[in-house]
Amino acid sequence: MTDAIDATDTPTPRRKPKPERTEIAGRPLKPSTLMMGHGYDPELSEGSLKAPIFLTSTFAFPSAADGKRHFEGITGKRPGGAEGLVYSRFNGPNQEILEDRLAIWDGAEDALTFSSGMTAICILMMAYVSQGDVIVHSGPLYAASEGFVAKVLAKFGVTYVDFPAGASPEEIEEVIEKAKCQAGENGGQVAMIYLESPGNPTNALVDIEAVKAARDKVLGKPCPIAIDNTFLGPLWQRPLDHGADIVAYSLTKYVGGHSDLVAGSIAGAKKWMDPVRALRNTMGGIVDPNTAWMLLRSLETVELRMQRAGENAAKVCAFLKDHPKVEGLGYLGMIEDERQQDIYDRHCLGAGSTFSVFLKGGEAECFRFLDNLTIAKLAVSLGGTETLASHPASMTHLSVPHARRQMLGISDSLVRISIGIEDADDLIADFEQALEKV
């Protein structure tokens, strides 16, 4: 017979994996290597090489004292959060392993996962804003992100000031100064600076370093700079290295990479993650165990997939660049603007595989091109193994007012293309025959 557990006993911490090797011969291990096992100990799961899918709603506590201590962390009565598994709305093994591995790619202290990219963005913003506050954001944003700020948060007395992605340091400083004055008039503060770089769908880049400098100069005490890094992350841009505090992803895209799941994440210092974690605990929205498991699988090949897609995109754009029916390209490997090139050189590690192509004509010409593609699929989303093409003005950004779309460069002649991992010559042949029909 075992001794009864004394409720006053010191709680037992959750069993953690053995101390992990993060370097070899003094050399730090690369993220692609750590994706194979970081955060998981087979001994804790019957020796299973890969983490099982933990399909459970709740977790048994080793003792009542453990349960109390975990809930003290969950509810904020004790700093540090839960020290063990509690309930699947809060945490779970698959989700925790996934969050540990996602943090590695961006060099972040902590990460949180969500049921979609928009769930991540919405809960992130709600965790930081109060009535009277102002959000500063770049443009363009993904239409749902812009709509959430302009339409939903507006119902609760939150306003915004925006600036174009390619704005100069002086222009960025002026916008933050304007937001500070607006917040003062409303009895609030500048609660967040929210960026999307590259912007969807134009690929316009934001100068993160200039934004940080302007924030520090104008606001004094820092509000978080958050950035949607979906188009280039996690391989081709590391925003936290350039002054951002929080990096957000639609994991549906490159990280998931197979067009078979929907999820999102944010990462950054724990001090920025804790308020968001607390709101996620209340609202739910954490990614489910099965999707988390699928993302763990995908992270093992994310570098290979993105490299192949990036190489394909360079070849396809080299063909499209000189085609007589193409007016221009929004591809980061062929930037013509000096300011944008400077930002790219400082911030980016690769040109990516999603770009915009401007056809001569308008909606009718774009539709004819899209309807005649055979290998490339006519669908929204991006970052999958297959090549996708869509018409943002009539699809993903249809809800954005026409005048604003024009101001942001989302014209009727723009087609957004996400290159996959097919054979590049086959893709070029497909684009060539479709353009012949225009």
C-alpha cells in the first residue's frame, strides 16, 4: 500500500524530457536538426520515436497540491504559468512540443499556437488594446486583419492610423506621432504597432528597424511591435533580429506546407506572450492535438520545401519578367525600387516563392489567364507544395474598398502566385500556354 499524499507536499513538476543537446563540439545545432526531436523524450511515451497524438480533454494530476499549483499558474495567481498539463483548452503535449520548436526558428523565448492565423492575430490584438487606444499598422495588410482593426475593434473604441509599407523613417515617425496625439485625445495610448512584411499581396516591405527607432523616440516606453511574417517565415526573414517584439504566422502556409490544415502562431519574449496566453486560456482557440502533430511532421521538411519553392520561383519569374503580356512583377528577387532594395538587403534572407504578377489589361485578362492554367491550381492560400494562383482584387481582398485597394497597389491586373515544388520547367510551360490564351 502506498502512503497517502499530503496536500501540503511540495508539488511535483511535470516530467520533462532529458536535458537536450543543443550544440555539438561547441557548435550550435541548426533549426533543421532540432526539428527532429527537440522538446520530446521517447521515454515519456513508451519509447515511441515520434510523439503520439494525445487525444484527451483533461490530464490527471499527480497530487492535489500539483493541481492547485498548476491552476495558480493558469489563473495568474503565481507567475510563470502552469508547470504541468491541465486541460486541453490551456495546453497539451503536442501543442507544447510544437511551440518549443516554432520558437527555435525565430530565436524567440516563447511561442503560442492557435486554431488559425486569424485567431492568433485577433487574440493578440485583443490582449493589448483597451477603449481609447490606437493601433498603428502598415499597409497593405491581409484583408481580414485590416477588417478586424477597422470594423471589429472600432466597435470597442479602438482606432487606427496606418502608413504605406515603403514609408521612409521620417514618415513612420510622423505617423506614430499622430497616433500618440490621437490616443491622448481619446484617453488611451498607442497599444500596438502591427506590421505585415512583405505585405499581402503586393510583396511591399516594411523597414522594421526604422519602425523600432521611431517607436523608441516618439513613445518612450515601448508598446509591442508585432509583424505578420507569413510570406517569408520561418526561413527567409527573422523579424525579431531587426527590432520586432512579436512575430505572427499563418501556419497554414509554409510551415504546414501541404494545404491540409489550418493553424496560426505567435512568438516572442515571454513578457509579450503572457497576456496573450491568458486571453487564449479564457477564449480557447489553441490548435488541436491532431493539427499540432501534423505541424510537427511538416516542420521536419520546412527548410527543404521552402528552398525548392524559392528556387522554382526564381526560374519562373525570370521567364515572366520579359513576357510581352506581363506589365510588371512584385517579386523580391527583382526589386526595382531603391528604398525597397535597401530594406530587403538588411532584413531578408531570401526572395520567397510568393509574388504578384501584373498582366497587361485588367480583370478579364487575369481571369482568362487563371482559367487556362493546368498545373497551377486556381485557389487562395499560399506556401503549399503545389503552385496556386488567385486574383486578390476579386477574392482575398474583395472586402477592401476599391479606392483603398487602388491606393495600396492591389489593382485588377494583379495575380498572386505561390510557387510550389513541382518541376520548374513544367510550371513555365503552364504559364506560357495560359498567357497565350490572354
